[in-house]
Amino acid sequence: MKISEKKGTLTIVDFNELDACKIASKIERDGITFYQNLIEKVADTGARERLCFLLGEEKKHLAFFEEWLNQAAQTREDNFEEDDLLSYMDYGIFQPYQRMGEMKDLIDDVAKALDLGVIIEDRTVKFYEACKEKVSSKKTKKQLGDIIAEEEKHKALLEALIASQ
């Protein structure tokens, strides 16, 4: 599977559900790490509650993608180990840093971290929309649509947090 971004649009060539599940799971695991680290840095109780909500949402999404991954693995041959696939991918599309641990310095600046969160949520939506166009299962399409709507709400929630600072 090859993914490219041009003028804000993601294009997927040679779509593979198994690879898409692995990438989506990685995106959600990174989101969990991001929100866990950010929660530790935020003093405002209301903001912490919203970030805890977002953390819970990422965990819920991860569970969906892991279930989808298990189903896809039963029907398709896996050509890549997850680490091989993810190192092969262009990290710049999904995350500005190759390892979420590299963001620790940025997370010390909550305003910059929230800005980054908006960017990541936006890119996540674009990836999930591209996947939704390619999947064959109507049920999976609907579930991806639901997750896309939730990710868009996450982006709006982060933008509201930024505006309230």
C-alpha cells in the first residue's frame, strides 16, 4: 500500500485492508500516548476532563481497529510485519515526528501541543476517509464513517480548547 499527500488530499494506491488496519492502530496508539502526556501537563480541570474524554475515544477507536485487523488477518496474507510496514510508510503524512517520544519537549508548551493535536486529528480524518472509499464491507464503511465523525468532533474540541486559552 502506498500513500501520498498532495495539496491536503491523501491518495492510496494498492489499498490493503490489513495494512490500513495496522496504520490506523498505530495512529490511535500514538493518539493515546499524545493525550496521556498532554493530560499530565494541563493544570485546568475542565481542559483535563476534555483531554481525558479524547483519550477514552482513542482507546475505543483502537479497539475497533484491532478487531478489524484480526478479521482482516484471517482472510488476507500478511506481507509485512507491523514494524516493517510502519517504517516503510512516510511518517510525515500521519505524524510530524517518527516517534511520539520525540514530542515530549513540544508537549511542555500546551498551546503548541494543542495545535499539533488539531493537525494530527485532521490528517487522521483524511486517512480514514481514504480508507472508507476503498473498503468493501458496508458494515466497516459505516463504522469508519462513525469514527470519522468522532475524529472531526475531536478536532473541533481541540480548536475550542485553543480558543479558550
